[in-house]
Amino acid sequence: MGTNTFYNDFDTARLHPESRGSSEDYRSAFQIDRDRILHSAALRRLQGKTQVFQSSLVIENDSYRTRLTHSLEVAQVGRSICGWLTSNSSLLADAGQIDTDLVEAACLAHDLGHPPFGHTGEQALHRLMQPYGGFEGNAQTLRQLTHTLFDEGLKGMNPTRALIDAVLKYKTLRCEIPGAENHYIYDDQREYLDFVLNEKSFPEEFPPGKKRDALQSLECQIMDWADDTAYSTNDLADAVQIGFITVTKLENWAEKQTLGEDEVNHLKFLIDAIRENKVERRLARGIGGNIQACSLRERTSFLSNDTRRYALELVIDEAARLKARFHKRIARELVFASNVLQQSDFKAEHILDGLFEALHERYIEPSGRTRRHLLPKAIEQPIEQETCPALRARLVCDWLANLTDRAAIRVYQRLFDVGHSSIADLV
């Protein structure tokens, strides 16, 4: 296999030097990144984390998507976008192609940091962690990759520069946008941002916030569109299959909206698919359309001379973007705003509030009232060795964010439900 000239040593450099032994690994640097993610417990835990619907809502239906199946679908779409661009873009030479293993690794990793109970869990942890640096799902993904994934010397999986950049949707520190609810990285992650930027400072035309965050590597742009594609098609199909979206609900909703011609056509397409019981198949066609909506164009930025990842950018056909936004709007207003999901979200917040309060009193700012071992010994010891409350809070938050939905509920029941008992609690 020939050398892929799209990438250089700058792209494949890792955070920390590492030795692979006497013989070179037969895999590329990006294949190693992908394999380390694939074999991680963090990826496996995604099978128990909410994508849209909590398992307690659809216990009789085991075909709905979880964070894991969503991530697998995003990875497939990401690889297909790479194949489409390689076959159709004149800007990619035969020996210089977008690395599909790198894109797959980014797609598999993009949700690793998300906590139990989906976006509700993320919002709850952000609120609870306000005094200690906040919580952001994408920042937590970066923390997984660089700090906690394999718990070996706190180096995470020691990712390549290109992989870090491929999951770095936001390049703004929390301290640079006070009061932000999301879309930031933690203040102590500056070193990883500096590593990605080759120790360069952002020019004045990239102030903190949306404009700076829009400066994404090519692989990050592909991952982001693959995520949007999977979310706006497959998650919508789940909502229909489970019964959150029906023809009647869509028609009643549409009567109160001002829709453009294209939106009316998209709505009719969805209603017809529901009536003919062909939602999954017909929505899946849109995935191919979103892949073929991709093209490349040249760009110039202060990183273009370091890497070709910033010499090209992804262009998405505007019609495909508008369709994805319309599907998201339907999901937001008919699914996420429904009283059933709101009730479930209320319960999720209550669970995380209770767990955080108990752990805060015991570990973060101890009251001295109890010295009971509420956490596993391997988790508890590093927390108790820290003298700074903010660092203790971050370690507690790491543990909470790693929990699956069911694990969070189970721990809450052990601590607060006097009628709960299980033989599993005895071992």
C-alpha cells in the first residue's frame, strides 16, 4: 500500500512519545487510533446510553438506537463520504486521499464523553459542575481520549494530532465565553488545543465563539455532517417506529407552521412513508443523498501550511442542509418537547442531582458527616488524594459521566430507595 501524501508527520504525531517494541506496527497511526477506540470500555458503554429515547420508555422495543448504534452509523456514513469524495473530487490526487480510518475513529469517538440520559444528562451535569469548570459532552470526549480512556498514567489513548483535531468541534475555552451553556472545552485542555494548533495563536479574525469554532479540520467537518445525517434520518425513523411521531401529529403540527415549498414536500414524503409503513427504508435513501451532497473546495488559513487538513474544506449542498434542519425541527418540536419525554427528562435530572449531591458531600467538599465508601476503591482513592475541590469534582464528574442509564438508576436506588434490594448489591 502506497504512502498517502495527504498527511505528514505533523498529522500523525502523538501527544506523548511511545515505543511499539523492536518491530514497527503493521498498522498506520490512524488504524491504531481507531482500534484503540473500538476496544475501549468507553465505546461499549455507549450501548447503555440514551440517544433519543431512554430504555425505560421503550423496554418492549429493542430495535431503537442507542449511542453505540448511532456511533456505528455515523462511522459508516463518514467512511462513505470519504469514498464519494475520493471518487468525485479533482482536488484529491490518487496518492493523496482523506484517510477513512481517521474519519471512522473520529466518528466512533465523537460521543464517548456524553453522559447517561442524553442531552438532559449533559445539561444537568453542566449545571451541577458550574462552580468547578462546567461540563460539556464534546470537551468530555476530548478528556476521554487524552486523559482517562485506558487509565494508564492519565494519558488516555495517546491519540494522534489529527484525531484530536477531528473530534475538536469547539476550539474555545470556557473562560473565554463566560456563561456559556455548551460549545466549549475545559480551561485545563488548553495544552491539547495548543498541540493541535502547533503552538500558534488564533489570528484576530478568529475571536472566541462561533467564528473560531467554525475553523474545523476537514475530517471534523466530515464527522459533523455524518453525525447530522444519522441524527436527522435514523433518529427520526426511531421516533416514528416507537410512536412519538404519527400522521395525525404531523398534520396538526403542520397546520400551525409556515412552511416553504421544499418543507411541504419533505413533510408529504414522511407522511406517505408512515402511511405505507416504509419509514425506515425511505428515510434511509436520504443518507445516500446526504453523502452525494458533499464536495470539496480549497481554503486558506493560518494552519494551511502545516497540514492539508486545513487546505481543503467540506461543502454541503444547501438543499441537503435545509432538509436535515427540517427533520431536526420535527424531532425537536414533536419528540423532545413532548410531555412523555419531558417527564423522563425530569426523572433523569432528579437522579443526577441526587447522585451529585451525595458525592459532593462525601468527596468534593466533605462535611465530615460520613466517611462511607460510596464509590469503588479505584475511583475513590485518586479523589481523596486531591486537595483541590475543583479537581475532586472533575474526577467525580468523570465517574458520573461514564455511567450508563441503567447504572445511574441502579446506584440511585441503592442510595435512596429504601425498598430496593438486589443480590447484585452484595457482591
